[in-house]
Amino acid sequence: MEDRYIFSHLKSRWMNSVITNRVNKSKNLLIPLIGFSNKKGLLKKKEIPFNISSYLKWGEVCGIECMELLVYIKDTEGEIFSRFEDSIIVNNPRFTSKFEIEEGGFAYLYDLSEYYETISLFMEGKYSKFSNTIKNMIRNYHSDSPIVTNSMPILGAHFKIILYPEYYFKGAAEQLRVPLSIIESVGELMSIPSIEEETFNLKLLKDESFTRESPTNGEIGDTLQL
């Protein structure tokens, strides 16, 4: 498994977390809240046949501070994508807008206002404070393995460290060579999201011809076997 987590030895970072990571936080923690689904139910990440990126801010809008998440898909050619878009990407109660991207691909906006408390915790880096319902949504999307508290994945090798950091405090203290009390006082092992790093900088062009209605809605599930 890739080395997803980088330890930070800077004391100035201890107020936020003791470990930072290379993985896009919105992609891993917020996309699952959109709830992409077909007639068979919610889709898992491995069942989505296109690379999806997400961003917290774009242009001059307030972005995630207004409870909106931007999802970007670059490879949008072909009939399979068109049907996937109609049936799953935009056939979603949280979908609000679609934009053509000047450099290629499409961006889609989703309203996550129903998850206001979760978004607030997310922006503060308090991932372990997510409700069990939200944690389960995230874990199901990623096809996460069951939780066995006496045999959790090793420190830094699994995203369980984000949601259940208390099982890793001792290991983090040992590897960072700092008192366990410092780790426990921080309470989180992942850094807060970086708006700068998760800002979409490509040019958005409003697709005025787009319509949410589609004759293929609900039909893609069997075709793509999702």
C-alpha cells in the first residue's frame, strides 16, 4: 500500500495535527457524502469507472464554506460516460450545476448543506468527531475492512487513522518521539484541509444546454454492472 501519511516534526503544527497526508481530503471524506447510486444502491469507489477529483473552492465563490463541493471529471468522451453522467452523476438529489471546463472535461456542483455539522468538523480537522453514520458512509464507499480494535492496521498504512486516531496515539507518540500527553491533547492525527491545495484553478464555462432530465436515467446500472 502506498505511504499515504507523512509525519510532521514541527511543533507549530501540533495545534492542528501531528501527521499530515498527501491524499486529497475532500476526495476521501466528502465525496462519499454525495451518495452516488444506481437502482441497486450506493456505489463504492471501486465501482465508479472514471477518475473523480474534488475541490473545496473555485473562482470567487465561497465553495465549501457555502456547503458546496466541486467534482471534476476530465475524461468525458464516449457513450458510456454520457449514460453514466445522466444516470448517476447528475441524477442525484444533491446535484445543482454542471460546468464545461475550458481545458477539457466537466465540473459538477453538489449541495452538502444537509451535512452542515460534518462539514464544520471537516474544516476544523476534527474527523474523529464525525458521527458513526458518517463514518460508516465513508468506510462503505472505500470498501473498508471491519474494525477489530485489538488488531487495527499499522500506523500510517490505512485511513482508519483519520476516523479512529485514539487507537494510534501511542504509536504516533513513539514515532514522533514526543510525550503521549501531547498527542492526546491534539486529539487528531491528520492535518486540517488546505483550501489552497484543494482549489480548482481551471476555467469554468456554464453549460447552458444541460438538462437534468434524461431518458437513460436508471438504466446504466445493468449496462456498466455497477
